[in-house]
Amino acid sequence: MAADFSVKPVLTGDKVTLRPFAADDFPAIRAALLDPEVTRLTGSRPVAWDQAIEDRTRDWYDTRGAQPDRLDLAVEDRATGRWAGEVVLNRYDPDNAACNFRIMLGPGGRDRGLGTEAVRLIIGYGFARLGLHRIALEVYDFNPRARRVYEKAGFVAEGVLRDALRTPDGWADATAMAILAPDWRARS
């Protein structure tokens, strides 16, 4: 049975609520996308932000709730009620009940356990409600904090993509990681 990505749930933990994006999230989203640390950790390139990029980015976030083949949710910090980041299940492969996962936390969302809880909530939803068998990701070797979060959630390293990203400091490897539904059930 294929996963139903048309439902955009609200998932609540102790520290975060995962929910559809709201219009008033955009100032925090913009700040995160312009944050040098977010840019570095996601392997993105800095952009010269202008009105055209602002409009395209706002339009892109405004359409996340209508996407039938992926799940994009805002990470809301329950302590402040503010947008702290996002989690995404994308690149859905229905033949193999598999998805890619990614997370981005803005400057105010780091180092407080929000990412750890957000990862656990979204993968739990992916396995329990979407019926996924495999959720995979890649993490750069210069982001050991994220790798620890993924390992705590049950992701297992499967291999290294050598020189996967050119950075100002040289080439960086990426570790391919995944968690399978039986792994998640054994931890739940």
C-alpha cells in the first residue's frame, strides 16, 4: 500500500510540535536560510538574497501543504511557539516503501534537544502512519552533532560518499545512513 503524503499532520512532543508551515514562519525561515552555519551544515551555497529569491522562496514554502508526494513540516519550539526549523520526508520510492529524510534547524533551534525530538517524531510517523520500510539520509563529516542525533534515533551508517561536497576548506565526505522499520519497532 502506498504512503499517503496528502495528510499533513501535527505531531507533538515535549519540546517541539511538527506542523504545516504558517505564513508568519517566513521571517524565521529567511533568517535560517541566510545563516552561515545553516548554509555550511546543509552543504548549501550562500546566495545574494534579493526580492526575486524572496518571492520564489516564499512561494515554495506556501506550496508545501499541497505536495502529494512528500511531507514538509515546520519544527515549532514549544517553549516559545516559534518556528525553529523544518523536517522533510521526500524522494518517496513507492516500490520500495522508502524515503529520504532531511532536517534544518535555524539558529534558535540548535543545542537544546529540539532536533533529536523532531527526528524521532517524524521517523515514527513515517513508519507507523505512512508504512515506510526505509528512511535514509546523508550527513557530512563536518557535522558530527547531527550524526550523533541520527545514531540516537536508530540510523545506521551504511557507507561513505567520498569527496561528496566541495567546501571552502576542501572536499568533505558524506556518510549514508538509514533506519529500517524493524529497527525502529525494536527501539519503540
